Amino acid sequence: MLQPNLNKMQIGDTETDRLLHKVFPCLQAKLKADEVTEAELSRLHKLLQDKGRLTQVYRWFFAASSKLLHNVVVPEFWAHFTTRSSCYTDNPTGITRFHKAVKELFDRYSFFRRQLKRLEKVCPRDSVPVTVQKSPNELFEFQNQFHCTLLGSVPHEFNELLYPFYSQAFLVISLTHSKFYVATDAELMLEPDQRECEACDFVLSDCQCVDVMEAFISTNRYLMMMGLLERLSGATFDLLIQDRITTKVMKTKENYSSSHMAALEHWLNTVVFDWLICFYNNGSQTFKPEHVKVQEKVERAKKKVLLFMYEQYSKAIIEQFFQIIINFPMSRPAVDDLKLCLSKINTDLCFETTVREMLCTRLLHPGVDTPDILSGYVAALKTLAHFDASAVLLRGITQPIKEYLRGRPETVRCVVTSFTGDGTSDLAEELAKGEKGSANAEFSDDELDESNDWENWQPDPVNKAPATLKFITSCQTADIISMVVDIYGTKEIFVIEYRNLLAERLLSQVEPSIDRDVKQLELLKSRFGDTLLHSCDVMLKDMTESKRINAHILSADSGCSEDVPSQVSALIVSSQFWPTFRKETMELPATIKNMFERYTKAYESYKVNRTLQWKPLNGKVTIELEHNGKVQEMQVTPAQAAIAIHFSEQSRWELDALALKMNMPPVVLRKRIAFWQAQGIIREGQGNVFDLIENGTESENASDQMQTVPHEMCEEEEAESAMESASDQREEELQVFWSYIEAMLTNLDSLPLDRIHQMLKMFASQVDFTQDELKHILQRKVREHKLVYAGGVYQLPKS
């Protein structure tokens, strides 16, 4: 033990020195005091006052106390925690020994407190000069000295060694709140006196839980009386609670189909909060009336713990929010829990950033198909619309997905295909919901909101800019389909693509059935309006009218049924309402052309002043094919049927000769011949010569060889659309601007993109278009050397 040098702290008078050292043993570096009487204290005060040494003893006391604290008391206490030893592990024996170390420190602290009381009687405050007096009082000065000395030399490993002490006590308290404990099979096989306590790991007959709780309570009491409870144990105590809350929250992961908020709050109220009260209130669950400050301290700690639980639970939900989005609405309880948590801790910005990055990482890369991205986008819209009715978060989170989908050429077709699916897709379900809600169409959206959801009404956010609030107001009645359509900012492009898909489906039907298409069209009208879909109405009427005309022409009442081949069934379309057909031609075989001419004459006799313009590449042909003694019925395209007819008339054809005969490019013709090669009917020889296979064995070998040819090549024509794509039609519409652009650049020499766009919007406003679409056209003209782009401006090339 280190001893301070206190030999000079003597008065020089034998009686005075004897009484001085008996009353204040700390002046001789002793930490144990003998009992003294009031008479001895009064005698010492009288002697020191007569000699004028009260002020000197007053100073000696605090100097001696400071040296003892620095050299003896504090080093002795921290010596218990400088190295990890078996006495401070998480077992009851170690906890008891830790309690003993704190008890020793408290004994030292009590010694100095008793010395201070003697100092008050020997050296009263009013007998010491004001300049020497400790401010505000001697007790405050000592406690400040004691705390600074002790806390100024905390070992680095102290919190690590202190953690098991509180961890063991928390385990005991938490298990006392368990309603029951189910023993394992192995435990049931043991004798009752051999079973172990779950908290202390001792056999039940030697359970140490009571000792643990007594050590916990008394240790906290000692620390609180010394003013060290929060300063010395607060960090470890907070860390332990945070660890337990985090562990509890992690158990809820991947179970987002049910709400866990009530269970977590109940656990906090019963286990954690009881633990808090035990920590601050000397182990008692009830507060005394005079313990107002303790109650306030506990309430602050409860709020802190509750906020931490909300934060951890919200983080756990956000980490798995992509799975929650994909599984919505099954995951609705987790979304509701997150909504409640974020309303408590106000971390919307963090949530928005994290979820946006998560969706971008999982969806926005080339390895994800467009239908999958669209499904994720729709699921995110549904989830976030339920999470935030104002749609502010929804807009910020899904904006990158919307921009990415806009850049994929197949997005429009995927969206329209989802609209017109069999009802299993999310968008088809949303479209069907519109039919159910049509009964309420006479009421305004505001009236419906106020009458049906007035209990859940929320005011506009106060921390949003006016432009954002304007967006909120406009989006409160928006549905999922409107948000999907907003990918391109216009409905027209979706209507055009739907018209293309409808035309393809109608043209591919051998026996037209339009009931399903009529129902889908009515649903789409409720979303996009009658005006935009008027062409589709006409297309469906053309189907019904064509069926009636075919029946009339082939009937005996027409007077021309004998001249019209019964094998022909024509789909008569109103060309101005149907999409633009692909600009491809084909010369029909003479027999087929004769059948079409006879049908045209019959139609002209029925519809005076009208005629038919045939599109030979569109439609379906049912043929009976006899090959190698076998007859089979096949449904093929008109081009495939024409190829079969030509090979039935002539068994060998050179590619160029057949292409000339059919008025078709050789490259396209080769792809269409590949279908019959795959059937083992035609084979390719030397020099682009194709032969009809007559032998059955050769036919099988040729068919086997075609298995090595990519299957996509054989079915490429089947996948081809008879219509121009929406983008092709859109580009054709925008070509009307080229004459305006040429005239502008001729007069003004050169113009930037935005200036050209403004002038076209002003003088050629018959077609709505965006600046990006205009840029695409101008860049194509640059590649065709019809424009020059330099220095950010476009100009005509110099001739």
C-alpha cells in the first residue's frame, strides 16, 4: 500500500497532536478511525483555536484526503478490474465478489464522510476565512474530488468486466416474469435435485438466484449512495439493455405476416422496465413519496429505452423491406408496425434513402427481366401507398424505377399485357377493382374519403414545400394503374400498344371470340376514357360485322354462294381505325389469288361502291398436308402455306428463284422455310437449293438435324407482330415535323434542341411530343447525314 508523506502535519504540542491524530487518522494516512467523544472534539477545537491553527488543519484535511484517494483508495478499487479473473465472470460466485469490491469502496467512502462530520465540529465553517472555505460546502468538495479521482482512471476493460454482473441479474429478473418453464426430455430424465436452474446454472437445491438479486440490489444501493450509479454503471447498464432489445427484435425477423409491436411493448413493460426500476430504486418496484427525482429518472430512462426499441425494430423491418414489398399484402402487419415506429422516431429520410437504394440494387440491372421489374414496381406502389397515404415517400422511392422502366423498350408491352392478362397479375386485379368501384362513381373522391375514412384522416405534413403539398393533393386519389401509366406521363402510348395487342390477338383467332376482349375494353374505358379507346371499339365491331358478312356471302340467299369458296373467311377491317400493318408484301399462288378475287367480287356485289384490299401476310391458314402417305392437318401462317403450295407444284427451288416468285426478300424467305425444315419436309442442299423430301427415312434424318438449329429461328415468324410497334408508329407520326425543322434551320441557320422544341410546340402542335423524342429524331437525321450537330446546336449540312 502506498503511503503519502504526511509527517509534517503536526502542531508541536503533545496533547494537541494526540487528539488531532485520534480525531483525524487520515492525516497519518490511516483509513480506520477510533471512536471519539463530543468532549474530545470540543477540546481539540479549543486547543486549535487558542493556537490559531484551525485554518491550517482545515487545509491539511483536504490535502490528506486527496492524497489518500489518489494513492490508496482508488488504486485499491481499480486493482480488481485491471485483468480478467475468474472472480468476475458471469457466475453467482463472481457476482458476489464484485459486490464485495464495491462494498469495500463504500466503506472507504463512509470513512471520509464520518471524517467530514468531525471536521464540521472541530473546524466550523465560520471559523475559517472565506478565502479558504470550500464552495459551496465541504461535502460537495470531497464528493467532487472523490468522483474525479475515481472516474479519471477507469481501466479500459472495466465495462467488459462489469457486463456479466448486470447480465446475470437481468437473466434472473427476466425468468421470474416467465409464466412457465417447459423442461426438456433430458431434464425430465434427471432426478429433481439434479435439475439445473435456468438463470444461475446451479442445481435447483443450490439455486443462487436470491444471492444474485441481493448482491445486485445492495451493490446498486452502494453506488447510488456514493453518487456513482449512473457515472460508473450507466454505460454498461445501457449497453446491456440495448443488447437484450436487439436480440429480442432479431427474433421477429422473417416473420412479417404478423405484428410484433404489442408483444415487444409488453416485454418492455414487464421485464425491462421492472429491471429499470430495480436498478434505480434499490430493488423495490414501488416508489416512496419522497423519491420524486428517482421517479423522474426512471421515466426518462423508460422513454429512452422505448425509443431505442422503436429504432431497432424499424431497422429490422427496413432491412427486409424488399421481401415485405414482394409479399404484400401478406406482410401488411409489418408495414403497419414500421409506420408506427417511424411516427415515434421520425426517420423518414433514412427510410426513403435505404429503401430506394435497396430497390435499385435488387431490380435495376440487366439481369432482371422487365416483367419482374414491373411486378416489383407495382408491389412497391401498393406497399408504399399503404404506408404513406400522402404519396410523398412513394414518389421519392420509386422515381428511379420509373425512369429505368421508361428506358426499356418492352416496358409498354409488358404493362399492357399485364392489363389484359388472365386476372392473375397485379395490374389485372387493379383493373378489375375499377369495375367494383364504378357503383360509387357519382360521388366525388373527396366525399368518399371523408365519409369512409374520416377516422384515419391525417393533415398535410407541415415540413413539406408548397410544391410538394400540391403534389400530395393531386395524388391522394391516384390509384396503382394511374401511377404505372405515369411512367411515360401520357396515356396515349399505352392505348396505342393495347390497340396493337388487340389487333394481333384478333388476327390470330381462327374462330373469333370477343367476349373477353369486350369486357377488358369496358374496364379500360373506365380508366382511360372512351375517346382514346374509340378505335378499339370499332375493331371489335369489325369482328362482329365480318362474321355477319361471311355468313351472308356463303349463304344461299346471297346469290353468289356457288362462286365463293367456302374455305375463305375474311376479316374485314376499317383501315383508319386499326393499327398500321407492317409494310411487307407477298405474291400469292395463283389458286389462292383466284379464291380471293372471287370473294372480292361477292363482297362488291353485297356492298356497293366498296371493295377489299387484301393483306396476304396476316391471318391463319388451316391446311391438310399429305406427305409420305400420311395426312395431317396443320395451322400455319399464309407465308408458310404459300411455301408448301409452291413445293407441291415443284419439288426443287433455288432460294433466289422462289424469292422472286413470292416477291419476298431471300433473307426473310429463308427464315420462313426453316419451319418446314424443322418438320422434316424440306431440306437445304448445295448452293441455296431446297428440295422436297420424298423418302420417310430422309425426312426423319432431316428433322433430327434441324434439332441442332436454334428453335427461335424456326418460330421467329410466329413471334413477329403483324402490326408496327407503338414506337414505330410514334416515330412515323413525328416525321411530320421534319419539314418544319428543315424550314427553321434554313431561315435561322442553327438552333439548340430546346429552341427547336419550343418553336415546334408553338407552330406545329397537332402532335404532342417530348424533348427526348425530338432529340431521338434529330440524332437519327445526324446519322443519316441530313443534319450536323456541333457545339450544342443543329444545322443543315453545307452543300
